[in-house]
Amino acid sequence: MIAPDPATQPRQFLEFLYQTAVRRALPLHNTAAFLPPPPPGRTLVLGAGKAGAAMAQAVEAFWPAEAPLTGLVVTRYEHIPPRPAGLKQRIEVVEAAHPVPDAAGVAASQRMLALTEGLTADDLVLCLISGGGSALLTLPAEGLSLEDKQRITQALLRSGASIGEMNCVRKHLSRVKGGRLALACTPARLVTLAISDVPGDDPAIIASGPTVPDPSTCADALSILQRYRIDLPGPVADLLLNGGLETPKPGDPAFVGQAVHLIATPQQSLVAAAEAARAAGLAAYILSDEMEGESREVGKVHAALARAVANKGQPFQRPCVILSGGETTVTLRPPQAGAARGRGGRAGEFCLGLAQALQGQAGVYALAADTDGIDGVEDNAGAWIAPDTLSRAQHAGLKMDAYLDRNDAYGYFAALGDLVSTGPSFTNVNDFRVMLVL
């Protein structure tokens, strides 16, 4: 595919780089090399995540037709890709809610545990894990209701907690996450194929690590809940306090002989986008695939870098492309009396902070989008900004501070026609950010 001209079609060029990053992470391109040979017994596929259905299709495409293959995978609503012509379905796919779990996710998790019953040492379990699996693979700990889990999840999402903190809590309040699914699969051989959506690519954090040992503790989870002032039912809080909800740790015999393969990572997608930019004649730089922090503040830091490049030629010479990834957070502000809470996600809020700090800097264009195609819970992947973003907004009567105060990136960029909308991508390597400095 030929890249659009960045000088005359900056928006199309940035969207081209985004799509290049997404394509690099698609399961069909990354699965075959990591599949083990069929076992003497049966092969059971279990999985959860936004890429779950696409990962299941990739396994079906490459698994020997004569070898037994069954299983169950749960993905987010409307995240099942079209089935390729002639590809027989052998793995059941069901849908559930994300980011706040629902009863469908609980039912899917219960069914998965039931499918592990009767496994033998001659059997193989392929576990397909991707971002979003923490919400989709939901089975509350004893004494905790689904309504409790929903309330705790919503509170964590609003708190500004990092993904590592959120998943530490989720693991200790679950009967399936934090390595517990691996315990259920013994004595079968377990091979996990994972698409990373977390800074650092730690399998224990991706989808709250259902098949890997958990180094975090009940005390860690309790400390996080106290830090963000999130209440638990008394009996569950007591279980955390006395270690009654502890997860299986490194060294547990259940993990001996098990394998974990990262089949797609944020860094790989950033490299693919950088290579595409260089092929178009631009220098390209990757800042990091592990950036965290408040989205609007990360946007301001990116703006300072872009202004230095544009005005001083440091630390990079223009024209160039600057890329970053990771998982930022949005701490929701309480809406003013009588006002509705805004709409938007991490990518949109990053763009608000970036545009505000750039102050219409000439020659700087940017795009931020979630690689799953959904920014938060909205119908857009992210947004884009240009040197005239603030002037067009001012002409339209849009006050940046007001939109930031109510976390309404969606409303701001929708009014400008600057939302980036792609629909679900059927993969997920988290935040993608790119700045073009001409």
C-alpha cells in the first residue's frame, strides 16, 4: 500500500501509519509460528479478550484439519470479525461486556472452568489472551457479587489507577484470574498465546494473567483499594486482610512445563509504523512503548517535544515522525451541578492536552487512537489535531477548558469533524500516538 503524501495529506498519512500499526498486530499474521504440535489427546482452546475471536479464527486456520480442536472464547460485544470464506468454525465464540463486566462474562467463565474438568496429561490447552480479558473473564471471588465487581471496576476506572494496579485488584477478587485458570487446567499441558496491551508486556498483567503465576499479594490489592478509597463488603475485606484470597505464586508446580508466547506487542506495531514513515522519506523516532500517566499531561509533554523540534531542531530535525505507545489514564472529574459527564477516552483526552499545549504550532499534526478501534467506550478510535485545531474550535465557540473540565474529548473533536473512527480492529496493543513535524 502506497503512503499518502505527508506534506499535502497529513491526516491521511497519520491514519495510514495507524492502520500499519494495527495490521502488524492482527492475529492472522502472528499465530502460526507459535502453535505447538497436536497432542496425543485432545486440544481445548480457551480465551478472553478483544482479540479473542480473531485469535480463535487464526488457530482454526492453521490447526491441522484432522486433529481434534474444540473450545470456548469470550470477546467484547461487536468484536467478532467476518469469518473467512471456507474456514470451518471449531471454537465457540461468545460475547460479553467491557470494560465493566456483565452476567454474560460470568457465564462464559463458568463454562470455561467446566470445560477443564477431566483433562489429562495427554491433553493440550491453548489459552488465547488479549487486552480486555480482565473484564470479559469474570468470576467473582466467594462472597463477592457481580454487582460488587461492577461497582469496584467502575470506581477503579474513574480513579486514575494504572492498569497494573487495577489488575492486581481484579486478580485477588476473582476465581479465574491471577493464575487460577492454569490450576484448573492441570494436568494438561498449557500453552498461552498472548497479545500484549500493557506497558512492559508482563504476562501477569495482560488480562490479569489467568494462566501465569502472580507475584502480587492480597496486601498489595488491599493497599490499592484503600489508596483510592474503594470499599469492599466486610467479609471480602477480611479475606484480603488475612490472605484468604491469595493467588498462586511463582514456583507453584501447576506452572511447570507451561509455555507463554507474546505473539504481538506494542513495540512491534510502533516499529512497523516507523518503518512505513521511513519508507515515505521521513525520519522516525519511537519515544517508548511503555508511557503511562494522566492522558492530558502526557499530551502536554509531547507538545513540548514537538515545539522544540519545530522551533529549535532539537532533539530531532524536521521533517520527522515521533511515535509513542503505552497506556495512559483519565481521572474523571465530578461534573458540575446540573451538567452531564462528558464522553471520551484516553486517546481523545491526550489530544485535548496536546492541542492546548501546542497552541496552534505551525507544521505539527498528530493522531492518537486505541489500536482496538475503540477509545474508552465510544464509537471512535481516537482523534487527530492540526495547526488550525484551536482556531477552528474558537470560531465554533468551543472552549477547551470547559471540555477538559468535564472530560469531554469526544464532544470537542466531534464538533470539529476530527474524530478518527475505524470500528473494532479485532486486535489490541493499546495506545498509539504519532506526531508529524514538517
